[in-house]
Amino acid sequence: MVSGTCWMKVPSAIRFSLTGKPQKWVGGKDIILYIIGMIGVDGACYQSMEFIGEGIKHLSMDDRFTMANMTVEAGAKNGIFPVDDVTVRYIKQRAAKEYAVYKADEDAEYRNSYHIDLSAIRPTVALPHLPENIRAIDEIGDIRIDQVVIGSCTNGRTEDMRITAQILKGRKTAKGMRLIIIPATQNIYLTALKEGWIETFIRAGAVVSTPTCGPCLGGHMGILAKGEKTVATTNRNFVGRMGHPESEIYLASPAVAAATAIAGRIVNPEDVEGGL
Amino acid sequence: MKIRGTAFKYGDNVDTDVIIPARHLNSSDHEELSKHCMEDIDKCFSDKVKEGDFIVAGSNFGCGSSREHAPIAIKAAGISCVIAYSFARIFYRNAINIGLPILECKEAVKNIDYGDELAVDISEGIIKNITKSQTYYACPLPRFIQEMISAGGLVNRIKTKFNSK
């Protein structure tokens, strides 16, 4: 800002063509974990990840933000979506100034192109200690969990809070479970308060924090002890990230995380819905 | 800029949480950070590392959190250059912006072992392995980036520029 210039290494691009409609309880987090599992944590090293295709119309802005946020976990410089009706509705509520729409060139070159059928993606979990280490929820087995964290820049948005409330409503966390819910911003916190979600969280046995990075990087509020396991909606699960180097982090969506808090082990939200 | 030192070799995906664990981020003192550099993957690193030594690693070095403390800790520990197969994007920018030299070189990473003696010409991208009598060639960073690194990073370069006006 001081000099008026900024150095930049121009990234090459990878294109992901998304088709189909995601299953119930599958959102941006599951899709991006699935993609990172497919290309690896350095699969897009210093590249731009572009998401296109008719499938994106099923993705809310919050889903798209989660996906763009986590492209970094594939080594990418950025993750971008074309502007569509969903984007325009979002911008119109927020933009104080005139905005411009930029599109990829018709003849843009891509280093790689992938096709992804969103309807085939199951709720997805990344096992310790890399975000690429993914399993579909159906292949998880019996993994007991000590703590669930729902929040962060990756999944602390309004829709994440709504889904969490939907699953927690009228239910209680498992015995011994620590459930920590952290709305990502003061505005999201206020929305959760007005909608009654905060009360739902607390009645279910959660603690609710003011917006903070907190446990995501082992900062405070939910630091893991030796041997403890957490399901977190955060972005990375490296060794020692959330506390003791011998603790374990499982990355998942708010839906899977909330269901896990009820069950005490990693489960499909459908299982909680159907009664455990 | 030719430098001689010992190689500390690591694998792929060395993340910023192991380069400098978050439990030590309550300090921004460079010396203090350097004491804990790499401690979760190599407990002996800070005791063994000497001024001028090198870190040699696989792909995606510096992945994870965008913490400039990571390249700062490495630099403060005395490391003169990180040589990797590839760097994660945020670390790549942070390293250059705080003035830590980096080189990408597949051949070097393939052949260098922990403890090898190296002599590196950072500005030309020439990596000599004295222990194994081999030479590897990395694509050197562009001149203006090298100037920024030599100036001690982006902020220092801008300060120098404005002061000289």
C-alpha cells in the first residue's frame, strides 16, 4: 500500500467441473475434502483452483467460501467460482459500491481439468494428520471422540450455525463430550442469538465462545491433551495443531461434527436423525 | 552470495505447525522463536544448527497456517537457505517477504542426505554437495526478488527506498 505496487507470482490454473446435486448433509466441506483427497495436499501447489459447472448452483455462498478457504490445504493460491445469481444476490445485500464481474477467458489454458459428480460424494472426514487423508463416513468405523469444535474461518458461518442447531435441537451431547461452538463473526453470533440457535446449543450441552481462532491452532479454549481425539470443522489436522503432539484431529462438516457430539463417536448425521 | 553449511533433511509437507508450534507464538522475539524451530519433528534441530546451514525438504514445504513466524524462526536459527522440491504458496511469499532465501530443486532434494556438507550460490541457484561431489542446478529467483531478500525483506526494502529519496 505504501509503495503502490505488489509483487506477484502468476499461478497456473486447474479447472474442476462440478455436476449433479449434493446429497442431504453434504456441503462445501465434504466437497473440498473429497477434492483434496483426490489431488493431494500439494495437488494445486501455487495454482489457482477454478470451480465451474451446473453443480455449483446447488452451493450456497457459505459452501463456496468453505471450499475457497480450504483450497489452501491443496497448496493452492486461491479458489474461485464464476459469478452467478447466488453471488449477485449476496453482493447486492452487501456491496456499498458499484461492482465489476470478472470471468475466465473463453480460451483460458488449464494445466489440468477434473470432473466431479457432486451427487456421488458422501459426508467426508479427513483422518489425522493430513487433510488429504479422507474417508467417506461409511468407512470410518468406530472412532470415539473427546471434543467437537464447530466454528473457524472454514465453517463458522451462518449456514454452519443453522445446520448445527438443526441437528442439536432437542438433543444432548454424549457423556464426557466437550462441544465448543464458535460463530466466526459478531454478526453471525447475533444472527445465531436472534434465531434462538445459541439457546439450542447451550441446552444441548455446548459452550459457545466469542469469535476466535482459539482451539483451531491450539491457541486457547479446547487445547487437546495427550491421546485425545477431536472432530473439528477447521481446516487442517497436522501433528500437534490443536495441542499435544500425540492428540488427533478429524476434519469434518458442521453436520458430521454436531452428530458426533451427540453420538460420542464419528457418525453420519442421518444416524442421529434416525435415533441412535 | 555463496554460503557453506550442513544440510538438515526432512520429508514432504513440513507444515508451519511443526516449523514453529503455536504454543510458542506468544512471543515475537526472533531468538525465542528460533529456540523452538522444528522441535516437533526434530528435537535436536536448535541445538545442532549453525549459522549458514541449510534445510532441505520434499514437496509443499511450509504448508498450513499463514504465520510469518515460520520463516522468521528458520532465519533466526541461522539457516541461510531452504531448498525444497516445492513450497506451499503462503510460506513461499512469507519467506521472500521476510528475507529468507529459498530455492526449488528436485535433483538436490533427491540426492542430499541429512548431514551432507553443501556450498550454495543462492543468486545463481548452484548447489554443490561437497560430501557427495555432486552439483545441482536450481532456477534462481528473479533479480528483484533476490534484491528484496538481500535487503532483509519487503518492509526493509521499502524503508531503504523511502529513506534514500
